[in-house]
Amino acid sequence: MLPGLSSILTAIAALAAVLGLILLAARFVRVRGVPRQGGGRLTVRDVLALDTGRRLHLVRCEGRDFLLLTGGSQDVFVGWLPERDPAT
């Protein structure tokens, strides 16, 4: 065997292992999703893809919901949603 060949093979094997772990983690995130932390004052409640570039976000801030339209040439604050009666 050549003198530096074993270190090259070790480096290639390590690179393949790291790439495999990255692909495995990406697949896990795609299947399971990333857990959201809802303890703050601002949370994203839902996202709806309108087309390939624009998304409508339902955001909650201090107990009130509002809509944001993102993508395209600029982002737009659509407006506050009316408060709902918790009993309904």
C-alpha cells in the first residue's frame, strides 16, 4: 500500500459518514418537522403557501391574531383578525 493512501481513505470514510448523518438528519426533520416553542409573546400559528413565492402567515402576538403576506416584491401586513369568543 502507498504511504499516504490509508490517511486518504480514512478521510474519505469520515466524510462519507458525516454526509450520511446530515442526510439522515434532513430526512428526520422533513418527516417529523421541527418542534415549535410556543412560550413567547410572538408565535407563528399557521402558514399557507399561496404559490411558489408567496405565503400567508397566521401570527399570534399577545393574545391577538394577525395575517402577514410574505414573498413577492414586498411583505404586507394584511390586518388583525377579530377576536373570537372562547366559548364558541
